[in-house]
Amino acid sequence: MRTTESPAFVCLWENERLGPCLRTFLDADDLFGHLAEDHIGRKCLGSLQLHCRWSACSHRGKQFGKRDNIVSHCRSHVPFRANVCLDCCSEFKWPQDLKKHCTKFNHKYAEPEMKGRPGPTGLCKVGAAGSPMAVNRLSLTGGR
């Protein structure tokens, strides 16, 4: 169990001049955002970094062709499963794995909200008997 006293997610990105980042986060989404914005950066800001510098990564130093590619690769370093099945509440790291699951078990598939972002999250809750129960997506979006 994670507590607020000890952050559970540590950034292991290694900067050539400054050494390891070691910044800590309470949430995997925050760590992923930190990687994408602070370490990978953006071309329009002049801070784009297309080499993975995650400690002990087998792709360390590899040049990626596009920002999307390295951002997708960095998801493998973050232990979160942001794509949730609306029917059974199974969680998946990759949107394509959720889609494959939904096809295999004939479950409802909801497209991710935006390109490059995880699919729907927080859509499941536990029923009275302790079994997962899907929440109606319309109730979360105000009927839109």
C-alpha cells in the first residue's frame, strides 16, 4: 500500500551533466508527465530530447525518430495501467491491449480521449458485494 509519507514513483532519468533525476511522485501519471515534458521536452520550446536516458534501459542512448516514439517508449518505464475496460474493469498499459481484450470478450470499447493519452480511467467502482461494476460513461461526462 502506498502512503503519502513515502512517494512510490522515482524518476530514474540520467542527465549527462547533473546525474540521475531521482525526483519522486505519488502518482504514476505525474511521473509520466514529468518524463514527457521535463526530460523529453518539445521541439517548439527547443528542448526536444530523442534519446532514452532511463537508468538500465536496454534502449538507453538510442535515437528515436519522433517525439511520439520516445514518449510511447517511456510508458514502459512507468508502472501504470491507464486503459480500463468499461465492462469488467480490467486494466491495461497499452490502448491496443484494451482493444484486443474488448474484441476477445465482446466488451464495449471506448476510444482514448485524445491521441497519445491513456484511455478512460476511473470508470470502475466496486459493487456492494465487492465485485467490480462498470460506471456508465454518460454519467461521468454529464450526458455528452
